[in-house]
Amino acid sequence: MADVAAAEAVNALTGRWVRAVVSDTESTALTGAAAWPLLALLAGTADGPARAELESALGVGADGATALGREVVEAMGAMDGVAAATGLWTHRDLPVRPEWEAQLPQGVRSVLTGDSERDRQELDAWAARHTDGAIDKMPAPLTPDTQLVLAGALLLKTAWRLPFHPGMLTPTSGPWRGRSLAGLRRTTDDVDGVLRIIPDTPAGPLTLSGVAGDNGLDVHLVLGAEGVPGGQVLEAGIGAVAGRYPGWGGASLPYGEAGPGVTVEAAPSWDETPTVALTTPQFTVSAEHDLLRHAELFGLRSAQDDSRGHFPGISPNPLAISSGQQSITASFSAEGFWAAAVTALAMAPGGGPPQRTAKRITVTYDRPFGFLAVHRDSGLVLTAGWVTEPEAGVDTPWGPPGLG
């Protein structure tokens, strides 16, 4: 990661965002890692209240923010399994200050011709190209008044080091009680590497299950106590992944109910090696976000005032934010995880019977839970989401448990 402080700032924005938008009744996903750089690219060009609000949202000073936004995009693009891109389209009649354009990633600028159909096709093609077709439409409205579109695309993929085995999951309690779900299960003896119980966070106790990818990306499944709002659970999970709250690994857990969704028992075994069996439903989540519905969170409240311009560092012509949108989809399967997102900001004028026993830990995600896709080395949260509607299952018996 280009800057540790930048990673922490991105994660802080993601934490505030999930707390604001996660609903206990609807699945969602989002990526602050794709939105933060766009805001940073704008912050250094802003003046007045818009500049101060963007600084507050970013958690860094506006001076140097444009360069830092570029560094974050480039750092994500250099991560194994991650592709990141920035696109800028400006109206053919809009003068753009060369000193700002020089700080952007190379080759990002294109022209809005004013032909809405032609411009729409180009923007949609860019979104599809940079997300392997997962997002086929640029989430930015185009009107005759659109002067500028600034977009970021993020694509991440990883294959599990230890795949899951598919089967049927039928919860016996909670909101998914009696439903036939597409279950995933695997067993491993890496009990400390894949399980952590955090007994005390602002959202209460949490269970975190880390699922390691083969390319430096991990997905952490996050389960809180029953009845705790999902936004609070997921925000606390971001802090827990960063090591903000002390906890225990699987090997030190006591017998009995050890945490949300976790049971520890003594089971017959050929040796005394503890194991952890993780069961979770398969899921695919898609979401659309209107950033301006939470304008204060993103520092975009004053920047919408079209009675004046707010970004003199971009152009001598007055500009105001007219739209901010994000489209995202994420999928967790037996083989791995992938997610794709496009975020866009638009501007208008502003102007055999064994004889021994061993500890067996069972972790089950059979009610709504969160997930965090994290770059292992930097701790940057690339994608966050909440699952209320897992995929339906078919009547398939579990495959072999796969100890590894």
C-alpha cells in the first residue's frame, strides 16, 4: 500500500458508510476503496466549505490529496488479484487546468461530445471493460448539462487456498429457519488462522472467520450477537480485522458456546489435533448506492450547491457535483470470491472407533452476517457487505470434509 495512513483513512470511510446504509432486511455490498480515491482527486481542487467537508470525509488534508488519491489507485492496481482504473470525461468545451490533469493517472481523460447516446455507449463500455463485464452500465446520468464525469473501477478475484465442499444448509432457527440454502463447508486444523472470537467491541461480541485466498486477498466472515444491527456489526468487524480489539484464536477457546455461532466440544479423534469446521451459505450480492443520499459522509453537501463553483483547481468554469453513484456485485462460492464495482461522480455547471478425543470447533453462519474482502499485507478493506438473502440450495449431500 502506498501509505499506511491512507489505508486507515479508507477503512474509516468504509466503516462509517456501512453503519449508515446496511439494513437488517436487505443484502448489500459497497467499496469505500473505490470511492475514497475519487474524493481525494477532487479535494485538492476544491475551495470554501466544499474543501473543508472533503477533508473531513477523507481524513487527510486537501493539500496533496490529489496525488494521494492517484497513489491509492496505483497501489490497488499493483495488488495481486486486484485491478483498479480511473476514468475522466470532460465536455469538449470545458477548459481543464493542466496542473490538475498532470496529477491524474496517465491516459485517463476522454471527451464528452454532447451526443448523449454516443457518450453513454463509451462510458458503459469503459465500465464493462474494467469489470470483466460484471458492471455493464456506468452509474452516472448524462444530461445536456453534464460537464465532467470522474469514475473509478475496482475488480478483485481470489481462489481459496482450501476450497469448500458444497451441500445443503437448513437452519433450524433464526430468519432462515427451514430454508434450503446452498451450503459450503470445510474443515481445517488451522484453528487460530481461520477463527477469532472478539468478546468486546462497540457492537458486542463478534466471530470472525478468515478465509485465505491464494493471492494475498482474504475474506473475513463477521457474525455478531442476535439482534445487533448489521451496520454496527460490520463497522466493528472492520476495526476487529485491523486488530483494534483483543480476542482469542480457536485453540484457546473454552468448551461450550464460545461466541456467536461457535460451539466447542470434545470429539472422537485419531489424535489430539484440534479442528474447526466452518459452514456458511454461498451468496451473490449486488447493490446500487446514491452517494448524495449520504452527502455529509462523503463531504459532498456544499459541493452540490449549483449557485457557484466549488472546484477552481479543475477548471476556471464553475462546477458543482450533480451525481454520485456506485454499482457493485460480489460473490462467495466454494472455489473463491470475486467483486466488481464502478463508482462515478458527475458535475454540472455552477454556474474406525478412535480411542482419543480432540477439540472440535463448529462455526456456523446460518443467519444474516457480514463479509470483508481485505488485502492481507496492508489491511485495506476492498469490499464490505451484508448477507440477508443467501443462495437457495439443491438437495445435495455434503462432499468429503477436506482436512487441510
